[in-house]
Amino acid sequence: MLALDEARARVLAAVRPVGTEWVALPDGLDRVLAEDLRARHDQPPTAVSAMDGYAVRAADTDPPGRWLEIVGEARAGGPEARPLRPGEAARIFTGAPLPPGADAVAIQENAEARDGKVRFVRASRPGEFVRPAGLDFRAGELLLSAGSVLDPRRIGLAAAAGHAWLPVRRRPRVAVLATGDELIWPGEPVVPGRVASSNSVALAALVRRLGGAPLDLGIAPDTPEGLAAALDRLAAVDLLVTSGGASVGEYDLVRSTLGGRGLVLDFWKVAMRPGKPLIFGRLGEVPVLGVPGNPVSALVCGIVFVRAVLLTMQGLAPDLPTEPVPSARPLAANDERFDHLRARFLERDGRRLVEPAETQDSSMLATLARAEALILRPPFAPAVEEGAEVPCVPLERALRLS
């Protein structure tokens, strides 16, 4: 069996980032920026008022109580106000450009207006309640680096910086194929010996959540002809993921059938639990990952391997997020396989702990669905006492791009 770290390294060495495409600004959400994004103008483009009040020359408000003539108003989006001369003020509203000659805003709470004139209870300071040009950013300033995931904040920043179109990584196209005579479509009546095909649905959802575009190839029966017919539906993709048919049984046909189509096998079997019978190879230029048929094994392999491939293809770091968390109970020493224990977080005496599920059978998808973390137990990890820290993968963070 191949060590997990070596298997991941071999897979990622065969993966290259996908190309770039341009999308309209509203379609950039959750996409990965492919190039640096710079500001196209100053923001704000000119000095503007930060408050409602009066644009003034600060020197004219000292001493307080001096009457100034109101000569107009300035509002956001309105016509440009005329320049202020000594002894004059202009009504101004938040976001409005300062009239030429003004260097401060006296807020309306400090103002008394009467008969076209205004005075203030205190003197203003130059620059007071004024947002200078370029306060937020300057033209040409680097705002977002390539590799940034475009969340609502960054979409807003791109809009403010004058970008209507964004260069992003193309969504990796991932074909997902389920295999097995025992599989039926979700929602069909369950009969003895048959189970709903959950792996392909879950893996496609994983692909979509992590920025890819899944292509469902359906369910292939356990015959060379049936598997070949499913593969005939394979279009231009960046990755092929198969589920089931990767073990040593008489009907585990993925390796042999793909081999007949030119699969160059890199490895089969990884020293991990769950997920030992994992296939990796290439069909021409397309990487192929064959994950086991057990539901938990399939999804854990998806989290460990498919996730890493998708992030690498989009120019992102492929490592899983990890954090040390005290264990809620003792853990036995591990064997030669890298273990991924489904677990939940809990609070005890004001401490955040992680507790593995009592049963870790790889067929129990409900346990994984309820889990909040995977406890990582490297090969031959020593026994852990209650309260000792163990490395964990928080699943909520692992199952998103950023």
C-alpha cells in the first residue's frame, strides 16, 4: 500500500491549473480570480462630505458664532457647486463633492441657520468630516490578488474599482460515474440487495461546492460492456471520478475496463482508512480517480483527494484546514493506515473538545453527515489520553473554497 502523503503528492503532480475565462461581474460570485485586480480610478474620485452639514472654509468659522452667507448646496449626484469665497458656506449632504474653496464640513448639529445665513457653535478644523480623494484606494492600486475567491465583499470591491468583467479560473469539468449492479436511482423503491446511488450524487455536490462543474455519467452495471457504454458518454473533462469497482472482487471492473481504453495506472491501494482501494491513473491527459463504493470511503476520498485536485486546478492551496483540539476520550494507538475518524465538537467545563463516533464503519453515511470534523490519526500514532490535543479537519471549512 502507498502512504497517503505519497499518494496525494503523485496525484497533485499530475494536475495543472485550468484556463481563464471572463465573466460578468454579477456572475463572479464564488469564482477564483485568475489575475490580479487593480483599481481603475481613485475612490472617492474627489473629496466628499462624510456628514450632512455645511461646506465651509475652516478659517471662516473661527471665532465661533460668525455669520456666513449660504450660497447654494451640494448633493451626491447633483450639479457641481460653485466655488466658495471668504465668508460663504454651502449646504452639503453626505457623499457630495466639496465645492472648490471649501476645506471642511461643519455638521448640521452644530449649525444655526436663519435668513439665508448660518453660524456654528464651534470652529471647524481643515479636513474635518471630509473624505479625501483616494481615501479608500488609488488608481492602479492592487486590490485583489490572483487566487482570491470572490465572495460578496470582493465582488463589491471589484464593482467599486470600476470592473464590469472579471478574469476567473474556468470551472473544472469533472465526470462522475457510479458503478454497481446493486445501485438504483435515489427515490426508486428499495428492494433486497439494492441500494440508492448516493456516492455519485454526493461527489457531484462536492465538485459543485468546490467550484467545479460536474458531469453525471449515470450508473454503470457490473459488466465490461455496461461500463464501456457509460464511458462512451465521457465528454471533454478535466477529471474523471468513478465510484465502486475499485476493489479486488470478481465484479470490480474499473481497472480492467479503463485499462483497455488506455488507462495508465499510477497506483492502487492507499494506506488510509476509510478508502484503501483507491485507483489513480490517466486516460490520455485526463486524471482518473477511482474511489471505493462504500459511501463513507467515497466521500472521505473525495475530501482528501478530489478536493485537493479541484483546488489545485483553480490555483488554490490544496491542503486541508486543520486545527488541534483536545480529545473528549482516550484514543488507542493507530496501525499502519492513516485514519480519518468521524467526530463531533462538544463543550465540557468551558472547553471545546472533539469526540469520535463510537462506530466508524465505512458504510454508515449518517455518521459522516452528522460529523463536524475528521480526527486525523497518522500511521502508528501513539495512544492519546483524554484531554490531549489531536489534529482535526473542521468539515464546514473543508467543504468550501474559502
